[in-house]
Amino acid sequence: MPYHYFNGVPPNSQDPENTNFDKAKNVPALGPFKYHSEGPSPGYSWIKLERNDLYFGYDLGWGPYDIDYWIFEYVTEGSTSMSKLILHEFDYARYPPIAPVEVFEGLIGKPDLTVYKTYYVAANPIWMNFNNPNLSNRYVRLALAHAIPYEDIFKDVLPSWGVTDPIPGGSFINPWQYYQGVPLFNSEMDRYTYDIDKAKQYLDMWLYAQTGSDYTKGPVGDANFDGTVNLDDLWYWLEEYGNAPYTRPITWLDPSWYTTYPWPKEGGPIAPGNDIDADFNNNDLTDMEDFSLWITNYGKEYPFPGAW
């Protein structure tokens, strides 16, 4: 339990009352072990814990059952740690950082040591700044997603972290994952692949969205950017009829996040995740010409075959 919980010290991790090991070691223990003693450099040489008979888990049948003492020894030099492990001066050590994965793999099969290879629950997501007028465009984010050499990372980078068998996950590039508890992405979506040609095509789409020089290159009619020109886009066109793009108050997301388009406020051409609007021909007005373009392109899928 944190020491400040018992003596009223403000819960600041940098407060001397909280970083004082002499005080922290006397805090009542609720877990299976409690403080026993320490080495000459308090907290940085070794700490010995002893079994806490007041631990409620023992009455429930929880372990560890036969350990009376647990000693944590601090050894900062990797080769020394590995030597201690091989000489049985350590009962347990783990990767990282004491040795490369290959060294641990070389210990497999030794009669006096047991090497465990386990799944490690971790993820390495890519977080993008939606306040950036370029990254707030989904085409740009998709281009980046297809410009990452995933297999090279799996093969050349992650093994040095101890990850020898990475598991690629499903992917989504949307501005928010959840809204009011509702997922805003398809959890069954396939993972992205390294495909520079596809990345270039997405950047071409982004260029269309910025310049409006040739609307035939863009997802004309797909006002809500769901990938298909359908009736949902018609309702969006009706709502926007007579409006210039991105000038209306936001009503479909939490108003505390921002107030009005354009978003970002500093002259950004697009709103987060909304790369396409009902002004399909980019003449700064949602009008009947856009309705004609919606009819012409009804049923089309964008931005190009095989894209998401």
C-alpha cells in the first residue's frame, strides 16, 4: 500500500515522503510477502521479503505455497546476471535485459535449468495527430499504413526486443475507436500490408481532396466515406444542401472536443476523419450538380479496387 495512504502525504510520486524507502518498507503488507531486510545500498543491492501469513489469498488456496523468503538482487550488468543464473546464484532471471534471446535459447535442454517461452501481451499501435491537417485525412493515414515494412520489423527489429514470433493484429485507421461506448471500426478487418503502390494511390486520392482539380479521381458520391456510394450519402447531401463544406456546427460528436468546422481551427481543409463531403465537384457549394454526380456514381466502391 502506498505510504501516503496512511499518513496523509499528497499522492505525488516525487514527494520525498513517497520515495523514502525507510518509510515505504514499513507500510503494512497486503500481498503474499512483506519486507524483511535489505542490502547495504537501500533498495539498490538486494531486498529480502518474507512470507506474509496474514495474506488473505492463502485461505483461498492461492499460491505461492512453499516459499518462505524471496530475495530481489539488483545486478545492472547483463553478463554478470547471466553468469549468476548459470551458476545457480539466481533462481530466476528473465529477458530482457541480461542477454540476447539467442543466449536464452542456447540454455534450452540443459538439465539444471528450465527456459520458458511465453506469450507477452503487448501492442505497438501507431497514434496519429488528428490536429494535423494532413494526418486528419484518412487517405494520408491509409497511405502511411501501407508504407510500413511490417515483415522487416517482424524479422529484423522485434527479435532484438525478445519478440521472436509476433502476431499481427487487425487494423483500423479512424479518428476515434469508440463513441459513447459504440465501436467505430470493424473488428474483423484484415491487417494492413506493405504495398507502396497502394500507398501512392491513396496519396493521389489525398491530392484530389486538397486541390479539387479533378473530382473524377476521388470518391464522388461517397459523402460519408463508408466506401460505397449509396442512400446514406443522399441523406448527407440533403442535410448539406446549400452549404459550403465544413462550415456547419458539429452535432454528431461530443461538442466539448471542438466547436465548428473548419477543423482544425487554423484553416484546416478537413474535419477529423471526414475527407469527403457532399460537395463532390469542389465548387464550394453543395447543390444539384452534386446530386447528379451522386446518381451517376451510385453503387461504386472507392477509392480503388482492393482498398480499405
